[in-house]
Amino acid sequence: MEQTRRRALGRGLEELFNNEPIEYEQIEEKIQESTPKDAVVEVNISELRSNPYQPRKVFEEAALQELADSIKEHGVFQPVILKKSIKGYEIVAGERRVKASTMAGKTTIPAIIRDFSDTEMMEIALLENLQREDLNAIEEAQAYRKLLDELKITQDALAQRLGKSRSHITNMLGLLGLPEMVKTFVLEDKISMGHARVLSKIEDDEKVIELANKVIKENLSVRQVEDLAVDEDYKKKNIVTKQQRNNEFKYVEENLCDKYGTKVKIKKNKIEISFVNNNDLNRILEIMGIDS
């Protein structure tokens, strides 16, 4: 029986879940169910290091403190999942529990040790954060990009695997074209995903940075940013009026922007689709059904 359980855990996550959307909670549940109680061990926290595939860079202090207070009073209910490394262990899942346990003054933590592949470690770490909504917009977009690049799968396959819509993944990937300074603002929660989506559709990076700073200084709403983005764009290009564009191609541009997750312009009977780099171009070609 134990050998059967170990073989099941050794299979890839895609095979384990029969190509259905993978739920992070089910992964932990399956691992725990297949682990005898006497196989849960106490590991020194000093021997642990972060999963190299951990997408989350910012941990909310208040939430960690709340978890630390609970651990101080009740202990850690759910073991973390670790992988043995050359020196100590890598945290496959449960980094918040490790950080909170440290804050609570604990020196050890209950753990389940498994020999995961690098791909499985990446998938589990990303699923934990994506499905528990622990990531901000940029971290989520980076997680999708990493999964697409590492697993060599399409956006449709990724959407099905994560239980997300393809348009959601496409729109999130579009945020990666923002200037680095603006992506940092999103990572630090200085501007919201709504603001970032509006800014991601503006071609002029200097204007994007200017508006992002304006959002922070003046606490602008998403709608205010939309209005400013449109006004400034029209002033700069000195083209047809807002009313004329609304009556002509603006709605088509917006639909195409949503479909391809990038800036799209229609002018002089031409459609211009922007891309950031080769990966972004391949992503757009994939959506178009063109083999790159």
C-alpha cells in the first residue's frame, strides 16, 4: 500500500489530476492522506530555505502576525511540504507558516518531506499563491508567464489547468509590458490592478510613468486615470476628436486590447498590435492561431 502511495506522488501533477483543473488544497490533501502520521517529522526552521520558484516577494506583515499569534497559541496544524536539498530543505509549500512560526518564536515546524521534481515544485508554489489569491497583479502575471515558458503549454491549456478564463490570463500577461518602475508600484501595492490595466494600454512609457506617479500623489480612481490617459493621448497625437473616435474604431480597439492583452491601435486603415519581446509576440501569435 505504501509503495502504491509513493508511486502516485511520484507521477506528474497533470497525470495525478487527470488533466482536470488542479486545486492546491487537493494537492496538500492528497499528500497528507498518503503520508502516515509517523512520517510527519519536526524539522529545524534554520535548515529551511525558500522555494526558488516562490512567486510572491511581498508578505503582508499584519496577516503574518495574525498567523503567528495563532501558531503561538495553538501550534501549526498543517505540516509544511519540503524537498531535501544538498544543504537542508527547500520549502515546496507553506512559506507563510514558516515565516509566522519564526515570528512566534518556534525553532522547529512539522513537515512532510517529498522528492519533487523542479517542475512540480514550481507548479505547487504557484498554485498555492494563485488559488489562495496571495499574489498581487504583477506577481500573478509573472507566475503565468513562468508556467507558460517552463511547461511549454498554451494559454488555453494553462487556463484549463488552473480553472481560469483564457481572457483573464491574457489580460494579466499584458501587464508585463509596463515600465519596471510602474511594475514595482504594483508589487508594492501603491497602484491597483485596475490602474495597471489602464496604464498597460498606453504606448508612451514616459506618459505611463507620469500617470502612475499622479495616481499615487493624488489618489486617483481608475476612471480618472482612464479619462486622463485618453485626453493626454489625443493631445499628443493631435488626431480626431474623442467623439469621432468613439463613433468609429475605439470600441474595436478596446475589444482587441482585451483579446490580445496588449495595446492595439487602428489608424489609416491599419491595425497596429504592440508587443514587448519575442515571448510576448509568440503569445499573441498563439492567440491568433498562427504557428510561430
